[in-house]
Amino acid sequence: DKKKAEEVKIEKKPLLEHNTVHVEVKRDPKIQVARLKLPILGEEQRIMELINENEFLIVAGETGSGKTTQIPQFLYEAGYAEHKMIAVTEPRRVAAVAMSARVGYELGLSSKEVSYLMRFEGNVTKDTKIKFMTDGVLLKEIQSDFLLSKYSVVIIDEAHERSVYTDILLGLLSRIVPLRRKRGSPLRLIIMSATLRVEDFTENTRLFKQPPPVIKIDSRQFPVTTHFNKNTNSDYLKEAYKKAVKIHTRLPEGGILIFVTGQQEVHYLVRKLRAAFPYRKDVDYTKLITKTKPVSDADAALDSEPEDIESDDDEVEKEMKRARKARKKAKQKSKALPKINLDDYDMPEDDGQADLVDDEEDSEGHLSDSDAEEDSLAPAIKACRQPLWVLPLYSMLSQGKQARVFAPAPAGARLCVVSTDVAETSITIPAVRYVVDTGKKKMRVYDHLTGASAWRVVWTSQASAAQRAGRAGRVSSGHAYRLYSSAVFQHECPEQHPPDLCRRPVDDLVLTMKCMGIDKVVNFPFPTAPDRMQLRLAEKRLEALGILEKPPMKNIKKDEEEVLKVTPLGKAVSAFPLLPRYGKMLALSHQQDLLPYTIALVSALTVPELMSGKSDSWPATGNVLLLGDPGVMLRAVGAAEYAFVKGEEELFCAKYGLREKAIKEIRKLRKQLTSEINLSVSGVDVTVDPQMQPPNDSQARLLRQLLLSGLGDQVGKKIALDEVKQGEDKRKFKYAYHCGELEEPVHLHSDSILRKTIPEWVVFQELYETGGEDRRKMVMRNVTAIEPEWLAMLVPHLCNLGDPLDDPPPRYDEKSGRVKCHFKGTFGKAGWELPTSEV
Ligand code: ADP
Ligand code: MG
């Protein structure tokens, strides 16, 4: 109660008056003119009043209204950078760099004063006043300085993107700000977002007791006509190319902005469009400049459908089109792209090579070159003499190259930017009148069993589609071309994608947060909270695996809620991009030089239905047999790679009953996991030889132990036949096991190789239910035999051990440098008796 009274007192007396000092800024008059056109300038006074009088403020404004570039300047001029710094976080690297450069330029300050910082890169100095950074960097800073004492104000930009880090930052800042007030050194938090889902922040009383004031900035937006394609062609890159060609050859001037999903696609389209409409430095194009012709709506439709007509792919028509295309293609030889002089684009190294491998993983398949259908555009392309000034834009693009999109195209040329979704809200490109939207974006998709993630191309949300379309109406009325049908828009595109944090496996999230020092995960004020029960269960699972633990008793105060902390093992595990149980296997296998096997194993366990039918083709003995179904998978994957190299993959898969698509997917996953692990885990440098030798006997034994270390909470113990109740059919219990506290028996999968030996103790990857109502049965999938002596050693958190035994006496173990003792004890809540084990 005393505490409450204190809080009330404090809330009544906010310490917020900011001592207004005016900091003189000498701006270039040209910049001042451009600034005055931004709608946010008219709101400066109101915004500053709200900031001075409130700890929290939400600024919701149309993209391009000037939030990111102007608000830091308002703060700077009002003296917020006099004693402490102004922090601005961005979820995208490209925005942190571009915006710091722009704000510095507008303020007439150097990068020493307006700087940026992100992982592996930055230009912050001791004189930095405004610091742009990625959200991950600010989170790291909170871990070493919880009160963020270097800053007077924190701006969380692009909050609508709802990146995991941004969401966690908002939760933390909602608590840090009141703490700073109590210390007498107030901190302001400004949340900036596009005009999307602001309620998630204002209506969440766990996050903010009182909803923060919201200021809305309208931007001058011209009308944009949206056109849908009649049919949805899965080759959206080809469609994008065709649409860009049509716009350029038929429609009046105005920049084109094309949205694709990743860096490779960007480069592909850039190359193709440059080849179609090359720009040459030595040619004077100014003669080509014509007066803008008015264009009728019918012309502007460019073979698309108006917005309100619902249409979709007609299968028959598509079939016929395909056949026609194939015939044409057979007749025509595919033509190579003409060579273009890249020097003319003044960026010699920008030859379509990826600058860096990044999160935007390569997409496959549809990067095919010339095509008969496209050739129908050839006459128009040939007749068009106006060059297209084509520029790439994506998050890992170097600073110099990204800045080019803001400059006007050379006289006579039309600007065309091919971009990933960074141009959706983070970066506003002036002079765009035509938007070409593939409707696709890359999203991380997680496997629910292993937590392995892959980038998948998915439909954008309807909200994103609206944002993208809006980019065409910045300078005048514009047109947005959606390369898919309105039926797809209505039925396939979700209204919004859920925030990243809610699409991620919770075990992983809990571990990530604990590693950041956020202990009370269940009570954390998430903007959109994941299921509490799931969070709690995840904590329990992680504790059972030795990844989290209760701190020693003496540190726990009375009444304090029990808080689980990360163990040293947990720290190591968190570096792996998988569910912690698999991360644990990888962390431990790294110590045993078995990483390539474990990577292959996790990949194989991620892909469903690798084998159809029995595993009779893969006979084994000893530890290799006891490694069980995962062992069969390992050998199958290795052997399939041999066959692949010889060009006999298809035959091989058919012969051994392997699903060819699964093998391909596993190959991709192994590659991806290997590179992610090399990137994210320091000290690890694995190369994967796809044609892995089958594990030998001792490796197979270690792999059995590794599987136990990660799946220790999923152990089965054989039901002895004399345990079976009278009257029950004993035959039904041939492959039956006890499992934890489950009443009913669980069974070895009918295809499991372990049916050959029926081991006493097993671990399994997954439990599932089969059979109809009367034949319902719980079945274990992907089963490995273990030795009960290993349990005390590998999953001690689930064992209940007595005092060390005198006989056999303790001994010094040279290998581990520790004294080892023997114990008697039990395993799990069911209390299964363990053999005497040495730990
Ligand atoms: P918001 O954050 O509200 O989306 P911004 O502050 O990013 O808006 O952009 C405001 C205006 O400043 C836009 O018209 C944009 O084109 C322009 N702008 C931003 N960066 C640059 C730059 N580097 N060069 C030229 N113009 C820029
Ligand atoms: Mg912005």
C-alpha cells in the first residue's frame, strides 16, 4: 500500500517540463523549401508541445509525411540533444543508414553528429547527437544499461512492422520510462508508425496504464487507381517485367516502382529492364522529353481489370496458354540478353551479383530468361527510344547505391526502382506514379517440430497492398498494378499478417528473452501477447532440458515469484536457429565433432514423410540399429546424395521408397542451416559434405546420446508383459511403452526399424494419434533406443538421485577432470527406477 501511495504521488506530479532551449540550425534554403512542403512541418508546434508534456507519444502518419526525417530535427532544435542523445530505432538496416544521412544533411551536420549504428557497422562518435540504429542494437544496449541513461528520448520508428525486437523494446520501454522519472531524469518515448493498427498500442492496458496521446499526420495523397490482373500467373517476375514494359512504352512520364520479394529478384529484373531500355551516357536524350499527354482510364488499365471486377484463373484457358507457349518456345531459340554497358549506370560493380548473402534468401525457379510470350513485346521495346533508369533497392544494398533512388533520373530517362518491401513504408521514393505490385513478400516460416525456419514467398497482406499502392500517389494521381486477380486479393491475402513475435515458436522466444535478461516472460507487457499457457509450458520444457534453471535458493526472496534463469548450456543453445531442444543437440554435437550429422538429422526430422513404407532396405546392427529411425534417415539422406551426384536420384528414390521432393528439401535445409550456423555461432565453421558417410558404431552411439539430450522429456519405457492386466490381449502390448504420466500405452510406429529389437528404453521425436474411434492408438514417431544409465548424466533435471554410493567408490575421471560418483535413483514424475549410474 505504501508503494501504491508513492506511485500515485508520483503520477500526480510529473517532472516533465523540458527546459526549452532553442538550438540554432542553419539549413540550406533549398532544403528549407522542400521541408515546408511536408505536411508534418505544419504540426511542429503541436508535436513539440505533446512531447514536452508527455512521456509517451504515438505519431501515426501516412508514409512519406516526414515522420522519420523531421521529428528528430524538431527534437534537436528544441534542445533534446544538448545533454543526452536522441535515439531512433529502425527495424531495417537500410533505413537506419539512409535516414541518418538524410537528417544529417538537412540539419547541416556531419555523420559525426548524426550517426548510425547496427551490427557489424556504424559511424557513431563521442559527439553523436542523433543516433539511428537497428532495434536489435538498442536491445543490446538495454542489457548493459537498463535505464538507457545516455538518451533523453527514444523514437521507435516503423512500429507497425511489429518486428520481434520492436515489440520487446516497446514492452521494456513502457517500464524504463517510469523508472527514469523516479530517478528525476525523465526519458521520452515516441512511437512512430504508419496508420495501421494503432489500437495494439493504445488499447493495451498492460503496456500503458493510460493510453498515450496519438497525433495523426495526414499527408497530401493524390488518388491512385488500382488495377488487378485478370489471371494470376505464378511467374510473377515475368508479369512484372511485362507490366513495366507496357507502362514505359505506352504511358506518360512518371517513375515506376516495382515490388518483388528479394535481392536476387531485384537484380534479375534490374538487369532485364536495363537490357530492354538501355541508357547511354554519351547520348543526349533531352530531345525525347515530351509534354505529358493526358491518359484515359482505359489506356491506363494496360490490359488489367478495373478494381471491382472479380475474376480468376480459368484452368482451361491456362492449360491452353501453356500448350501454346510450349509450342512457340520449341520453335524459337531462347535469345541471350544483349550486353549493356554498366559504366553508363555509373556503378561498375553493380553487375547483378549479390552484394552480400542476406536474409532475403534466393528464390528458385522463376528466374528463367527470355520467353516467347514476352517476345510479343519486342516491337514495342524496339520502337521505344526512351531509356529506363533502373535502380535496385533492398535492405543490404550499400549506402552509396541506395542513395541513388532519391536523385532524379538523368534528363530524358524514366526512373524505375525495383525494390523489396523496404519501399513499402521505410523509404519514400519521390516522383513515383506507377506501382507494380507482385503481391508477394518473403516471410520466415517456422517448422513447428524443430523450429527450423525457412524463407517462404507468401501473399502480402491487404494492408501491405494498400500501402504499396499508396506509393503511386505522392506527386500526382497514379496507378497501381496488382499482378494478381481480385479474387486472390479477397481470398488469399490476409487482412494483416500477425506480428512476428506471435508467429515464432514460443520455446525459442522464451529462451531469446531470458538471454536478454528478461526473466518474467509470462508477465512481460507484450504489445500483442503470445498465449500465456504456452509460455509457461515452454519454460517447463526448457527447465527439463537444463536450458533454464532455478537460481540457488539464497537468491530468492520470500514471496517472490519463481524466476527461471538461463544456464551456461542455454546460452550456447540460444545461438542456434532452432527450437532449443534441437539447438541443444547441435551445441553438444559441436563438442563431439558431429555437427554435420546433427544438421542432417535435424533437417531430415523437419521434413515430413521422407520414407514411404518399411525401412527394410536399411538393415543395420549394433549402435547403428539402436540409433533407430533417425539412423535410417541419416543413411538414406547420405546415400541419396551419392545417387544425386551420379544423376540417379530419381531412380534411387523410387527404388528405396524415398520421397524425392523430401530429399530435395532436406538438401536445401542442410545448406541453409549450415550457413546460418556458421554466421550466427561464433567459433563454428562447419562445411557440409552432402555425401556424408554413414555414422560408424561409436558415432552412432554418440548420436543416440545427443538425441536423448534434446528429447529427454520424451522418453518411453517398455511395458513388461507381466504388467498387462488379466483379460487384456497380450499381443496388443508387443510394442507398447509407458510414457511419462500418460495413462495409456504408446506404441512403436509400425514402420519403425526398432520393431526388430524392441529396446527397453527409447526417446522419440513426436507422439501422435492413429486409428478410428475404436482402434485409437498413441504412436511414437522417429524413435531411438537409449541406455537408462545415460539419463542421470544427460538429463539430470528429470532424475531424482539419492546420495552418492560408497560402493563402487568415487573415482577421478581424467577426461573430464572431475570426480565421478555412483548414484541410485528414479527418472521422471512416474518415478521409474534407474540402474546405478555414474555421474
Ligand atoms: P515518413 O517517415 O513519414 O514515411 P520520411 O521522413 O521518410 O517520411 O520522408 C519524408 C520525405 O523526405 C519524403 O518525401 C522522402 O522522399 C524525402 N526523403 C527522405 N530521404 C531522402 C533523401 N535521402 N533524399 C531526398 N529525399 C528524401
Ligand atoms: Mg519513416
